[in-house]
Amino acid sequence: MKSMNFSSSPCHHCRHCRDYEMTSRRDGHCQQLGVTVQGNWEVCPLFVSAFTPDWEASEDSKMHTVLI
């Protein structure tokens, strides 16, 4: 299986992920991983575009929703 190379596309960096929350000019917080990341890092396998409608988002990205 061939792996995807996101590095050639400017939209596949942490800062373009739905789970990225900017905390400073260069750094942000990944809500999925619970860690500080840099916005220019290449995306991880949990990447969900900020511009993807909710109904197209993967089920994994919705796992943080808890019903009580």
C-alpha cells in the first residue's frame, strides 16, 4: 500500500486541522492528542480538515463527544 505524501500540499499542516486550537503565533494545541503542536507540522493520521462538513468527518474525530 502506498502512503500519502501531504507535505506538497499547504493545506495538510496541523493548523488546518479541525482539532487544532491556536495558542500563539506558531504554536497551538491538538485537541485529539492533548499536546502542544506547531501549526506548520505535517498532519497526523487523525487529521480532519477544518473545512469538512460535520457529516463528512470521520467517526474517530467524533469520539470526544460524550453523552450523559
